[in-house]
Amino acid sequence: QLQLVESGGGLVQTGGSLRLSCAASGRTFSRDAMGWFRQAPGKEREFVAAINWIGDTKTYGNSVKGRFAISRANAKNTLYLQMNSLKPEDTAVYYCAASTRDFVVLPISPGPYDYWGQGTQVTVSS
């Protein structure tokens, strides 16, 4: 079993930056595709970014392209999300997720992901 714990959320002003981390435990996650999703109150879970197991293929949701960057440190069993130029509409609970399956195209829907963290709150004030 893989356990995921997010950290790094908080309150930031518009235009600010945050870096989220997702620490994996229970086993190595070096062969898992990883993703970040977010969910605002009253809205569906939204895809943010995904990265393949080796870290050389990444994909982003349209709303965060050019502002967010996903990365991973397999030796540290940690996933990251660097968030820059934050906007109030980025306010949400952010979740990391892992999938044990191989993908030609990284999944952007929640279904293919097998493991989820509890989430970390990001609030962007205007």
C-alpha cells in the first residue's frame, strides 16, 4: 500500500507563490505515474498536472499552464507542485494521487489513479 501526505498549502495573496509537496510512504513510488488535482467548494475535482514515473513527460490543465510546474524526486519519494502567479480562482483543496499503471498518455481524470492523499488547503486572497 502507498500512503500519500500533502503539505505546503496555506494563505497567499494574488500573484504569490507556493510549493506543495506530497510525501509517499509504504513503498517506493518510483514506478508510479503521479498527479495533482484540486477541488473547490461545490465544484468537481479538477485535474491540475501529471507526471510519468521517470519525470520526463508532464501534462497540465489549461487553467494552470505556464504558471504551475510539477516535478518529482524519486530518491526522496516526493512529488512537488510549484505554483506561481496565483489567482483567487486557484483556491481549493489540492490532492496528490498515484497510479500503478503504465500510460502512453497521462490520465487527466481521477479514475485511473489508485491512491490519494488527504489534501492540503490553498487559499488565494484578492
